[in-house]
Amino acid sequence: MPETPFSSPDLPGPVPGPAASAQPEHASGPAPETELGEAASAKPKPRHRRLRLTLLLLAGCVAIAVVGLMAIDAVVSMSTAGAVADGVDSLEPKPVALLLGTSNRTVAGRPNRFYHARIEAAAQLFQSGKVKGILVSGDNATRWYNEPIAMQKDLIAAGVPAEFITLDYAGFRTLDSVVRAKEVFGQDHIIIVSQRFHAERAIFLARHYGIDASGLAAADPDDLGLMKVRAREVLARVAAVLDIVINRGPKFLGEPETVRLREVADDAV
């Protein structure tokens, strides 16, 4: 019988394929070096973890500080709600207006709108007959910088007689102006004249010291300057609360002084 190709002894046997070859080394051995490197880099290094934790703590502290600032700002405003009037008609008469000082007529060569609005409001208050005199309190730190004198001149120009304007040269801070109004000038009932946000803080301080205080809101400037000043006011309110907590007093007191008042009918003031 002739031999078939399938039975020929000369034909080679089956050649082993890839499946029959030995298993790759990495199947049962260690992972390749590239995989080890990727696995190691996937885990955060201790230094990175510490940095992340530090940043989270700082963010938390900032958030707490911002909430605290906003809370103090809100407390001052709410505690004086209704005490500041936008016009003289809704004010109850009191003997003296306390005009709080600010920078002089100009700032960086431009008119200081905060200043001029306070002068206008104080003059209107006096002319309405709601007060008998004006106590001007401001900073007189140097011979070249004198807030009370400048404000006195502009009040006179606005129609307030000089004899009913009393000057306090040691109103270095709002706290000083308020405390000195009582302790030096003997005033327990005052109308504070300034922008609303400032008048609120002054009334907050005045009430702490036993002063019956209300406020007349001078007009706010309609520009970006108001936003900057209002932002600083938040920090000023925090300082006011701290002043109360530590029982801080004014820089100077001194001998008692008299506020000059006009004589008006009893039913007018």
C-alpha cells in the first residue's frame, strides 16, 4: 500500500506555537519597572500631603475670619437700626450735634465728598433748630493738619454762627470723639453727624458709654471711593468691639470744657 502523506515518517511533527511556549516572566514574577514607577507615583508623597493639609487649614481659617468680620459688621448695624435718620425732619431734638471729622476738603487734589456732605448735613441740622450748637471733633495731630479748624470755617461759610461752634482738637479716633463729648464736654444727649455706616459705629460706642445718641446720615458719595471706605469700615467695627472688650479709653481727656449753645424756645429743642 502506498504511503499517504499523513503517515509518512519523513514529515515533520507539529511545530510548537506561542501557546506552547514558556509563560512570560512577568506572569508569575515581579511587575515590569514601568508599572512599578506608575504605582509609586500614584500615591501622594508625605510632603505633598502636608502641603495639602496646610492649605486646607489656611482656607478654613480665612473662611472663619470672613464670617466673623461679617457677623460683627451686621451686629453693629442691627443694634443701631432706626437710630440714624436720612433727614432732619425725623430726628428728635437734642442739645448738641457731634460732627465727626474726616480728611480735609480735598484728597489727592480732588474734592473730598465725605467731608463736604458732613458739612452740609451739620449746617442743615443746626438751621433746622433741632440742635443748639455743634461740637466739631477731629484730628489736630500737626500744625499743618487741623480738621476742626477747617470744618469750622466751612460751617461758618454754610451759615452757622461761629459762636455756636465748639472745637475738639483731640478727636483722633471715633472712640475719642464720643467719649470726650461726654467726659470733657459734658454731653449725654447728642446727634452724631457722619455717613450712615460711620454714624452707626459711633452710636454703637456712645451707647456703651451711656450716651443717648442718634444720628443724621450725611450723603454717601456715588463712586468707587465709597466701596473702599465701606470695606475699611468693617475692620474699624472690629476694632471698636475690641476697644469695648479691653475697655480702651481715649488718648487724651483733660479738663472739662463748655459747649457754646444758642438760646432757643423750649418747644424747639
